[in-house]
Amino acid sequence: MDAVDVLIVGAGFAGLRALHTFRGMGKRTVVLEASAGIGGVWYHNAYPGARCDVESYDYSYSFSPELEQEWRWSERYATQPEILRYIEHVADRFDLRRDIRLETRMSSAVFDEATDRWTVTASTGQRWTAQHLVLCLGQLSSTKAPAFPGQDQFAGRIIHSGEWPRDKVGFAGERVAIIGTGSSGMQMTPVIAREAAHLTVFQRTPNYSVPAANAPLTEAEDRAVKAHYPERRAAARNSPTGLGFKVNRVSALDVPAEERETAYEAAWDRYGFGFALVYHDILLSKDANDTAADFIRRKIAAKIEKPALREKLVPKDHAFAARRPSVDSGYFEAFNRNNVELADVREAPIVEFTATGIRTLAKAHAFDTIIFATGFDAFTGSLLKPEIVGRGGITLKRKWAAGPVSQLGVAVAGFPNMHIVAGPGSPSLLSNVMVSIEEQIDWFARLVRTMDERGIGAVEAEAEAERAWVEHVNERARETLYMTADSYYNGAEVAGKPRVFMPYSGGVRGYRRILERCEADGYPGFRLVARDGRAAVRPTAA
Ligand code: N01
């Protein structure tokens, strides 16, 4: 059994950053990765059209000015292959691979109260002990696929967007089905439509989308960004979303309709997600939201030639951005093609899969390939897959049976020295997750340094603090429209999942201040236990 200081689970963006940081502190560090390659979601979501919906310059590491200057992004929104190349480059440039164990899935982690260390067992049978367990498991890494009657009978291929095969999948001459119209379904639709003989998109809930306005990055743009990268990073960190957009303090309801229209028009086809920030209350007030939603509906409708399709594709049943909207490149326009068909499963539900395709209440469709773009068991799915056993034999599954609870989204009472990156209770998927993971990892690193300096063997969230944080997360969510729609933000994506709001909606800047205050005040809400005696110690406030 190998002994390390820090054991990291997951070799995506977060895991690699954690490895670089902890190893840089002189810690013996190992990363376990279940897959055959590094990259996390960017390894698995290799479907046609997959690309980031955060601008490339912002969806990248900020820890190395040299890396920032060297790497040349080719497009405003990078494609999946380019992002994976970036991740591979980072792994090589910082010599990370030697401490990553691929095809090594953590099956269990058990905390030993006598030694304050975790014993981690992998699918390969290998075992490690570690003082710190850093969970970089991803928020959208546990795929979710419906089980339709007759699914096994289907003679063609079934592929999930989040488990895309490593070999190139071709669709030339094929009849293809896509089930699901979230970001994955919306991104792949126009690309597969161009290749396949026929494409049928099965839609349950029409989704809002704003245009990506993707474009190649010119040399001049690249030089301009690189000349001011620190300022750009600071703007991202100090914006609510981590995307660098300033919030307009004005209410959508306080300006005349024509002025509002002009403002929406200026942001449309330009700012991607930034569209949601044109007015500060778009996500806070239903009336304000209606103004933005109405604008988007008109824009979407104008792209769709057939009136009957327009009626079906335009989102109506939820507020804009209450569920995650998409940032698309030609999704709605794809339905103007002769080879693309919409199957509305609310109108005609899927009855069963057959040997040749899918039978709905309306008709039998024949397919060669069926793609599940049906999403993920978000936030908690991958954290609850392994058996994680804390003090007194309590499992994380049992502790979170009624929904995830944590202190500041980073630690769980009963699970000392377990550090969760971008998990529930933190801004996570409501932010540019790159900003969130780097800030959390740096915070963990400073916490570990403090522990070393003060002879502290274990740090653990206090149950009372955890209750207060969960209440605060809910309080902030109640100020928004997020709970007005069923979504993976609130556990509605999986039947039987606890219906609680998962991410922290107080923004990355506000969240960072809370973490920094906690650190400056000597970690209130955490119990720090000395390595030798068993006495709790409290580092003095900075
Ligand atoms: O998954 P989703 P996704 N029958 O959960 C439908 C990130 N991401 O993979 O809405 C029929 O959003 C479901 O219908 P409904 C991003 O954070 C980022 O698309 O539940 N349909 C929905 O339409 C994103 O939000 C990028 O009614 C069924 C779809 O499947 C997140 O990943 C790109 C069904 C699932 O949508 C997840 O996106 C891609 C059923 N039984 C993804 N079950 C970037 O650009 C589910 N659906 C970076």
C-alpha cells in the first residue's frame, strides 16, 4: 500500500490543477483516473460539434503566465479536440503524467480515525493511504440514459453524448436520432444534420439558446488579449459569473421598451451567456425575465421557416436561464433543412425501441444510430458512485440521502480531510468553472499549508456551520428564478433525486470573499485537530 500526502480523484481540469499545485508544495501526490485518458468531460464528450460555451481565453488556466502567452487558441469558443489538446499540452508541459494513474477508478475511500488518513482502494485492487483526499470528480461526469422498453432489441448503434467512442463515428448515409435538446443535443444537431441522410431530434422541453457568435481569433485579437491577460483574469474573478461581464445595475423594468430592445439587440449575437446580464434582474424577477424571454422567443422564431415547427421549438414553459440555456451555432436553422425532423415527445411520447428504430404514439421511425443526449446525474452523481466512508462508518451516500450538505461547498462534517472541488454548495456550474476550480484549489492549498505549519492533522466541517451554509445557499437561490423550473440545478433531472438547489447562486466574487473571510478568521465552521494530542486548535485570525 503506497502512502501519499494528497490523493486526487479525477484527471480533468480540476484534478490536473490540484496535482500541479500540491506537488509544487512538495506534497507526495497521486491522481487516480477511471478513464484511459486525461481530460475528464473533455475526454468523454467528443461528440460532433462539442465546443465550449465560455470564451477560450477565459476557459483556460490562469496559474502560469508563460502558459497563457504560449498557447494559441484558434477560435473564440474552442472545440472539444482543441480543448483536449490544451489539456494534453498542460500535462506534458508541467510533467503531470508521471503521477496520474489511468484506468484506475476509485472504488472506495475509508477514513481511519486513528491516523487521520484515508485508505483508498481502486478498481485495479491497488491501495493507497493519504492524509488528504481531493475529489475532482466533475459535476457532469455521471451519464444518465433513460431505459425505454425494448432498448435491447435495437439492432443499430446507441451512443451517449457523454460516453462518445474514441474512434471517429461517421454518419454518412445514416438515419440518426438524437434524444435530448440540452446543450449537447443542440450543439450536435447542426453538425450531424450536415452529414447524415436523415436526422430526427426528439424534444421533450424546448430550450432557450443564444447565438455563440463563434469566430476564428485573429493575430491582432490574440496579441490584444495577451497584452492584458492579468486584467482580463481579474475582471473574470470579480464578475458574478467568472465570465468577466459587468452587471448592469439597471432593472429591465426601469427602461422604456425601445431602449430595452436596443440593449438586447446589441447583446444578441455578441455576448453568448453575457446576454443574461444585460439587466441585473433578468434572473431575479419574473417580469424582468419576461422581457428577455420575449426577445429571445422572437429571435428564435425568426430563424425557423416552418410555422408549425416554430410553435414547437420556441421555449415557453420556463423562465429564460432558470434552466441552463444553450449557446448554439445554427441549432434552430438546422430545422430548415429537408433532412431534419422534429419529434415532439410531449405530443407523441416514445412508446418503445424496436429492432429498427423508435416507435412513438404517432409513428414508427427507422434509425441506424440513436444518440442519447439525455444529460447527467449532475453535481452528486459522480461523488456518490464510490463508497466514501467517513468517521464512525457513515457513508457519504447516507449523509447526503436528503440532498448534499456541506460547509461552504468544500467540506462535509464526518469526512475529515476530504476536499471537494466544484461540488454542490459552490458556484460550480453557475460559473465559469475554471475560475471556480482554481480559486478553490488555491484555498485548499493554503489550508493544507496552515495545517502543516500548525501541526494540525485533520480538518473537518462542523455540523452547525454546514446547516447554516445550506440555509444560506437556499436563501440565495430563493432570490432567483432558479427554483421556478425543473432542472439539474435542483435535482429534477433524475427521478427520486432529492429536490434541493445544488449550486451556490451568490456568484464567484461573493463566494471568494466568503472563503477568504473564513481563512482570515482562522477557519470558523471547521474543526482543526492537532496531530499529536487530539485537542482542537484554532489558528489565530490573520
Ligand atoms: O444535458 P441536459 P446536456 N426522453 O441535462 C432530455 C454542459 N454542457 O448533456 O429538458 C426525452 O442539459 C432532456 O429533456 P428535459 C452544460 O452545463 C456544456 O445537453 O428533461 N428527453 C433534455 O432536453 C449543460 O447544461 C457544453 O425535458 C429526455 C436533455 O435530454 C450540461 O452539460 C456542451 C429524456 C438533457 O439535457 C448538460 O447538457 C454540452 C427522456 N427520457 C453540455 N431524458 C458546453 O458548451 C432526458 N431528456 C461547454
